[in-house]
Amino acid sequence: MKLKDLPKCPVETTLALIGEKWKILIIRDLLNGTKRFNELKKSCGISQKVLTTYLRKMEDDGLVLRKVYKQVPPRVEYTLSDVGYSLAGILNSMASWGTDYKTFLKLLEKNTQSGNMLY
């Protein structure tokens, strides 16, 4: 993505780069280290075509690095760039919020069943 194509709002810029489900899941998995294509495909539950599309886009955006080994069969590994790793805080915050929200829903369900309203 080119600077001139980015939105003025920094939140919109972030969403333009990582705001799609598959991108977030790919980043989540690569935060744990380098992965091969089939490892990502399996862990994300994504089709080969879609994974290829997103990895190429993320590589173009500078989030992912691709390393090809010259061997038979060919081996390709993906890792986050420094820019990609800088998203760790955002994903950690998302994970924390998701955990808190699930806790909230459990409390809401429990209180609703007992006739109490939580909010």
C-alpha cells in the first residue's frame, strides 16, 4: 500500500492493513514464529487460494517476509517483519478484550437465568 492511498485517520490505516479476519489470524500464528505454508493453512483453517492471496498482500504491505529454499520439493517459510511484529500489542489487546467479553457474557447469562439484569 502506498502512503498516498492510506486514509488520513490512523485507526482507518490500521484497519486497512489488518482489518480482515484472515490477516489477523495469520499474524496471530506468525507471532509465535516462522511457519511454512501448510502449517498456516492448517492452523488458520483457510483455503490455499485465499491464504496465498493474503500472504502476498501482507508481503507487499511489509508485514510478512517470505523465504524460499532452493530444494526439491520447494520449501517456503513465512515470518513477520519488524513492522508485523509491532502489531503484537494490538493482538494482545484484542485477545484480552475477547476474554473479558466472554466473561461478561457468562455473567450476563448466569444473571439472566436467575432473574437479575447486569446492565
